[in-house]
Amino acid sequence: MIIFGPLLVLVGIGFFCWLLFTLAVFALPFFVGLTIGTWAFHTGAGVLGGAAAGLMAGGVTIGIGQLALAFVPWTWLRLLIILLYVAPATVAGYSAAHGIAQMVMPSPAWHTVFAVVGAVAVSITALVRFTGMALDEPARQRVARG
């Protein structure tokens, strides 16, 4: 039984790392949805109203980002939009990697090193995934025509 403990810890950490990389693109919509949902709850909307408002705000946030990337013609503005969505993912990656590093090693210096490496890895992943969700140029022209 003692052999399964460390193995399950590694599988759990691996699962949470995979989940972090998968959901990193949605850090900004999640934050917006959580903020709007909390605000709606505290203004008297109740649990269901707050959850509905949060889900709507998060969905609108990701939709606005995708539409902006699809229809903005200037490269510098598209880069700014992408950075707006990648920055919260970088913070989330840093925090998650720092938390995982604290579980597995005692040195604070190494916590920071692994947290920075995790932040860079999550940033690159979020950048690739978010730019992959945008329409390419021929698809954008078809949407604009029809």
C-alpha cells in the first residue's frame, strides 16, 4: 500500500498540471464571471441569479475576445487583445506552479524558479491556444462577405 501513495500523488499533480494547461485560456473569462457572479449575489440576485450572471459574463468575455481577434485588422491591436487574455493566465500559472512547488520541495528559492518556469509554460500554452481559436484570414473574409 505504501507504494501506491507516492504514485497517486504524482498522478494527482500531473492531473492538475494538465487541467491548468487546458483551462489557462479561460483565466480572464473565469475571473470576469466570478467577479460579476459575486457582485450579483451580493446585490440580492441569490445563488442561481449570481451563477447565471457569472456564466453569462464569462461567456460574453470569451465571445468578445474571439470576435475581436476575428475582425480587428491591425496586428498591434490583435497582439494587445491576446496579451489581455494571456496575462491572467500567466498569473494563474505562476500561482499554481508555486503552490505545487511548495508541496514538493522546501527551498523558497526553488519555489520561485519553478513558479516562473510554470508561468512561462502556461503563458506560451495560453498564447498558442487563444491564437488558435481565432479565425484565419480566408475564414474571416468568408464571414465578412456572407
